[in-house]
Amino acid sequence: MVNFAYPQLFYLLIPVALLGLLYIFMRYRRKRNIARFGNPQILAGLMPDVSKYLPTVKIVIALLALVSMVFMLVRPRTKGVATEEEMEGIEVMIAMDVSNSMLASSTDDPRGVSRLNRAKQVLNSLLGKLNNDRVGLIVFAGDAFTQLPLTPDFVSAKLYLNEISTGMVENQGTSIGAAIEVAMNSFSGATDVERAIIVITDAEDQEGDAQAMAAAAHSEGIEVDVIGLGSGKGAQIPLDRSYTNWLKDENGQVVTTYLNEQLAQEIAQAGGGVYINGASASALNELVKRLDEIKKSNLGKVNYTANDEQFPIFAWIALILVLADCILSNRKIGFLRKYNFFSRGGAAVMFLLLSFGASAQSIKPYGKPMEDTSVRKERRLIRQGNSEFDRGHYSEAEILYRRALNENPSSEVAQFNQALAQLHLAADNAEANQELMANAVETMQKLMAAAQNTQVAEWAAYNLGNVAFNQQNLQGALQGYKQALRKNPANEQARENMRFVQKQMENQDQNQDQNQDQNQDQNQQNQDQQNQDQQNQDQNQQNQDQNNKDNQQDQQQQQQNMSQQNRDQILNAVEKKDAAARARAAKQNAKDGQGSRRQTGRNW
């Protein structure tokens, strides 16, 4: 029998039908507009490349692809094989206080986390640590009622837990005794099953019968544990997030609520349980340790039937149709013009072309968790985890895989699926989930090296390659993809990723070589510049030496010129002196001659 996960999505077929009708209308308008220009048969000869049938074929393929996508979204499923398993655990009823006082801060800070939200955080973590137990949920204020009957479905329990608010109970107050009484009546009644009640409250009991009801529960073999929330210093109750409007009493005074630890301890002591302060960092571990000490009992057999998902069939059909739509053109194909695709032979040719086009596309595997085909106890938990994984609820999936490992610690499929869920969780916030990433990588490395299941080893290596690539470790990514191909040479996705990484590494090497060449060119240019500068310095030195030499020659020439001038001046002076001496001598001689002539005349 076929059923659908989301049958309401069938309404998406209405727009698909409207698109088909719109195409018919547009084809009719096109035919009518062509007829306005002339005879359609004559105009067809003027449009030799226009195909008469391919547009219709393309729209039919596109509409069929959309229909296949709609069927893929509604998720058709068939009934699988029924599985029967025995469960061992205890019955736990959780009674949560939803009075107005739970809106007050759980710490000394008036703007701190409210007691109600702190209670939800504690219970959400507690549900993740309970294994194969049955859990129920009771809310109480002035009255108490069952919010969720006993169930082994912790996913549903978390959904109910998130919906709890202080407005669920009209009669305000705090009646812990009424909550314990309702919890006592909510158990299955089996005499051989151990039972426990967990009360989460600030212990402001206004009825006064809580100890008596806890003692009555203990007398029937039911343990009562109490988790106290709040501050002993007291806190005011905000009416909105502005923290300026506080709850007031009848006299107009602001109400202050306190954690009554003494009363909470007395209730736990009367019920044979323990009291735990919810503000303690070890509160959850103490409570889980206390519950583990309770003897596990046989809770009976559970029938489980897993549905077989059929949507991948329609996904492949849609993919093939989309590829066919991409291959076909609105115009006539040149080498196929001689074929009539609506004859018997033409239909065969079309089938072969579509088959070739579909087979030419590579099939890329998806990184989804694996199915456990064994008949062990962990099989149901693994399937539940896979269902949560498909919805994107990786935290819930990781919890279910962990429970499967508790059933069979050697399950390689559960180990791989848990590590895969941890990788998805770590990807959302890498800094806050470094420990999850480290645990997932360690698990993947162990599975890659020693897994007996070759498919587990293959995909562990593949995911290690993805992690290394995201961390920009190309060499590690290359090794991961190579290991995956060694496990399965037909893994085309790993081969494609390996080629991409190799291309990235080649680009890096080319960039490094280019940088080295550029550095060498720059160094060579610097060396040439230095040589040129040295040559310029040498040339300047030579010019300076030549200038000095020229200056020396000029000085020598000047000295020579000056020496020549001095000699000329001296010679001129000597010649002038000799000329003057000769002139004086001549003058003297002339005077002497005249005297002789006078003397001679006188003698005569």
C-alpha cells in the first residue's frame, strides 16, 4: 500500500495544469496570428528551421518533469517489513511546574534565564541520555494534568516539551502533591516495572500535602526525585521582556518568589529520592546516574515497521526529463530533418537519443547516512536516525545513532552515521563544535583504516577528503579521495573531486612558479640597476679624474705662461736698462768729443 508523507503538496499540480493550458492557448494564438499573414503552408516554406513538433515535445517534457518533482516532494512510501523488538528500561513521569513563579530568573540576575526555560534545557538534555525507557510529561500549577502519556518516542516528547508555557494551567498556584498524585495514576500499572517521578519546581508549595503524597508514592515503590530551580535570594516575576513591568499582588506590591530548598529536600526524602539543584553544572549527570541505579525491567515488545521511501524514483525521472529538455531545441535539428519523430522509426530514433543522453550523464552519489540491513536491535534506531537526518535534524539523528551504538558498539554503520551527523553539526558552528569535528574525524579515520564494510571505509575516506578540502589542506583532500577510489574505483564523485583538487594544486604550483619568476626578474632588474649605477659612478670618477688632469694642465700652462711673461718682462727691463746705459754712454761720449774740439781750437 502506498501512502504519502505530505499529501497536501499535491495542490502544486494545479499550477502545472495551468501552465499546460496556457501553452495550448498560446499555440492557438500563434497559429491564428500566422494565418493572418497568409497561407500557413506557404509561410512554412519561409521558415525552414521552425519545428512543428519540438516546442510541444519540450513543454510536455518540462511539465512531466514538474509532475515528477511534485511526486518527489509528497514523498510516496510503501509499507516495509515489520520488526519486533524487546525493550528494557524504567517508566519515568516528569512533572514540570508551570506556575507564574517559573517566569522569574533562575539566577540572582533579574534578567537571567527564566526557571521555565532552564527546566526545558535540563529535560531536553535528559531525554537525550535516557535509553529504551518510557517517559511521560505532566504540567502543574494549582491543578495538574497529563501533557504526554508514557511513550518510548523521545522525539515526540521533545516536541511536547518545547510547547510548554505558563498559560497551560488556568488555576495558578503550586500544588506539588496534585502533580505527584496524577503521576502515580499515569503509570502503566505493571507490577514488575520500576517507576520514578521527577518533579521540577521552585518548591513554593501552597497546598501543603506534597510530603504526604511523596511518602505515599514511595510506599508503592515509586521513587520521587526533585530538581529545584531558582534563587534563595528571591527574584521578581517579569510580565514582558522589557523587565520594567513586574507581577504585583492585590495590595500593589511587587511579588518576589524564592526557591524553597528545604521543602524540596523534604519532598525528595519522603519520596525516597534525591534533591538536585538545577543551577548546578553537574545536575544532569547526577540525575542520570540516579536513574541508572534503578533496576531495568522488561517493558514488553515493540512492533516497528519502517516505510520504504519511493521518492528517489521520481527524482531520477525528473532529472532525466530535465536533461532531455536541455538537449532538445525549439528548432529543427539539421541531421535529423529527414526523420519523422512521430512515425514508428522516428520514435525508435528518439528513444535511442534520449537513452544515450541519459546514460552520458555521470551518476553522483550523495553524502547520506547508510542503512543497516542487519536484524540487530540497532537497526530500528539507525532508521529513525536516518529519517531525522533527512529532515535536517542532525542533533536528534546523532542521539539516535548514539543509542544504536549502545545496543551494538561494534556497528560500523552506526559509527559512520554518527560521525556524519557530527560533521553536519560542526559545520554550522565550527568554533563552538571543535570537539564534535575532532571526534567525527577520529571515527572516520578509524573506519577508513579498519572497517570490515568496504562501503563504510569508502565513504569515510571520501568525507575525510571533504573535511581536509574545507580546511584548505589540498594534499590531505587528495589522499582522502585516493583512498576512497582504492576502496571503490567506480566512485565517480570521488574521482571528480580528486581531479578538481589536482587542478587546484597545479594552479598553486603555477602561481608559485610565476611568483618565483617574478622575484627572479625583479632581482635581475635590481642587479642590472646596481651595475648601471656602478658604471655611472665609474664614469663620473673618470670624468672627475679627467677634469682634475685638465685643471692641472691648465695650471701648468698658466704657470708656463706666467714664467714666459716674467722672462719677457725681465728681458725688456734689461734691454731698457742697457738701452738707457748705452744712451747715457753715447751722450757722455758726445760731450767728451765737443770738449776736445774746443780745446784744439784754442791751441791754434
